[in-house]
Amino acid sequence: MVRLRAHNISMSVDGYMAGPSQSPDDPLGVGGERLHEWVVATRTFRAVHGGGEGGTTGVDDAFAARAEENIGATIMGRNMFGPIRGPWPDDEWTGWWGPNPPFHHDVFVLTHHARTPVTMDGGTTFHFVTDGIESALAQATAAAGGKDVRLGGGAATIRAYLHAGLLDELDLTIVPILLGGGERVFDGAGPAGYECVEFTASPAVAHVRFARAATGTP
Amino acid sequence: MVRLRAHNISMSVDGYMAGPSQSPDDPLGVGGERLHEWVVATRTFRAVHGGGEGGTTGVDDAFAARAEENIGATIMGRNMFGPIRGPWPDDEWTGWWGPNPPFHHDVFVLTHHARTPVTMDGGTTFHFVTDGIESALAQATAAAGGKDVRLGGGAATIRAYLHAGLLDELDLTIVPILLGGGERVFDGAGPAGYECVEFTASPAVAHVRFARAATGTP
């Protein structure tokens, strides 16, 4: 079974996974970068994002590394792909990650505006999915070659898959800061049927893994 | 300086300090009792609430114990005092805690409905404050005899003091569960000027202590 997994979803104590006043210059919102200091410091993050040798090991790195294990495709919301809203003005924007993005597999971007796929260096192709989260999951599953599918952000995308009961695993990282506003991971009626299956903490953050309870399919 | 401190404020990962559908039979809402399992298990809780010897020690007990240190008065919201809403029908309801409540000092209950003070066994007197949170704080400060004032719940009371900038210290405990609804600790615009000054975790929960940043008063 291919599983849909979200990893390293960093949330402030007041529930935000991005700060207030997001903008092209401040894509994570005011204070939002503090959410990711723990992962940026890890050995895994440096290796994946071209930061060279070094970086922390230990529990934070172990969680960062899991995000890379057995992943064959990625789904993300459009706001994680870039700051452009509305119809695509041209094909210039190809994501935040430069010519060789750190995915190296097919990435499915949820959007209301069609666009032809963009093939990048290093094996990453961005596909633009306009017919909803189930379709994106089906396409990503087919592309994953038997591996799992990773769900990126942002908050609206995580919420959509959580509430549809389509997310199998959510690795949430709680960062001991208050952002005071922004995009909430949990908003309105909560997702049903998820249980904590792992809880641990580093000196910097707490890691909580939620898994969808078995649904009793025959 | 007398400080206003909130301790053992237990919150689910999705941000609730009580579950949905609170009622007289289910004062913490559906699933809300799971928020307090960590503290009920501690040696301090058992000692304070007449649970006898035993109980856990370690980081959870250390946080539970701090809630009892140097406290001379307590403020709480009416919903923490009891399930009655609207005007008091009579003087029968004297709180959830029996004839000898575990406070042993003056307790100030925020309410819109006046009532004469109720003196209980063991040194606890419940006072009913109808003229707002600043008045309750002034009265509690006067009653505390130089010690600090503890702020109990519920969520609305915590939020009111946080947003007014009157809370000096908030010991928040994050419990790795999802409640899916209920009363939020952080709602709407966030409180400004609070910083994490301590972060630690037990195998069961994470403890985050927020303190009001120094305001630079001369």
C-alpha cells in the first residue's frame, strides 16, 4: 500500500505553520522562519539542500531523515510552490528551489490554473493539478513507483488531506514560540480518527507523530 | 512585585484546553480528561488533592509542584468554579472540590452575577468579582500577602489576562492528543510580548513556559 505522509510540519505553540503577513519577500510570514530553525540545523537538511557537511544529529535529524525515506512523489499546495496568485502570467516561475530542486521525483502542485509540466534538472518535474486533491493523490501514487507519497504544505493543503481522511501519517513538530497569527494547521472542526503513535522531544522542539487509525477495511 | 502566574495549563496539539460538548456531567468536554492524566499521576497532585502517597516524580511532578510554590491567592473563571450559568439560583453550589478545597487561601471567581463570599473548610474563601479582570487582580494581589497570584482556567480567563498583558508567566503543557473542538487557549489575534523561557518534555507531555517580556518600566 502506498501511504501519504507529511513530515517536518512545523507549528508554533499557538497553532500556526506560517506567520502573519506572508508576502513574496516574506514567504513564511513574520517570524515564520523561526519555525524551521530546528530542521535547517540538521545534517539531513544540509545534505538535501546543498548545505554541505556538518549539521546536528540526534532526534531532530532522525525526524528530518524520515521525510526522505521511501518517498517516490510529492504533493504540495500552490503557495508552497511560489508566491504567484491567479493565472500564471508566464512560465518563468519554477519554484523556490533553483534549477535543481531537492525532490528528484515528480511533484504535483495543487492549483486552479492549468500549466504545462516543468522539467527541472536532477529528476524533478512539476505537474500542475487542477482537478482536486483526490486526483493529485491518484497521480502521485501512480508516479511514485511503489514508494510512498510525501505531502508538503502549506497549511490549507495539510488541512484538506487531513479532513478528507487521506493523510496516513502526520509528523508534526511543535516549536516553542508564539507567532500571534498566520495560517493554522488545525482550524474549525478537527480531523477525526488520528491518534498519536509517537511523542518525543529534543532540547529545541517536540515531535508528535499522528497516524490514521485503522479503518477496518476487509 | 507580586506576579500573576498560570500553571499546568494543559492544551491539546490542536490547541484546546477543554474538549467539545462541555456539560455538568462532562465538565472538561468530550476527551478533555485526557489533558490532565499527566498531572493527576504526579506525586504533587496526589498530595494536594488527597490522593495519598505515591505518584510520579520527575519533570512532570516538578512542573506540578511549581504551581503550589509561593501562591497567596487564586483567580479563576466562573466555568472553572462550576457548571451554573446566569444568576445564582441559591448558595448551594460551592465549587467542584468538596467542603475542604485544595486552595487554602482566597479565591476570586470572575462572574457577572454578584454573590456573597463563601468560606470553606481549610482556609479557602470564594469571592465573586463582578467588576472585571483588573479588579480581580487587584483584590487577589491585596489578599496574597506578598506572595504571587495564581491564575486558573478556563480558556477564556487565560485569554483575557494574556491579551491584557497582565499575565506574567504561563506554564503551558502540550498533550499529544487531538480533541477536534472545544475551548482554544490561543484564539484570534495572539498575545504580544511573551517569549518562551523554558522548554522541556517528559515521555508524556511537553512543557513550555512563557514569560512576559520586560516592559522597561523605570
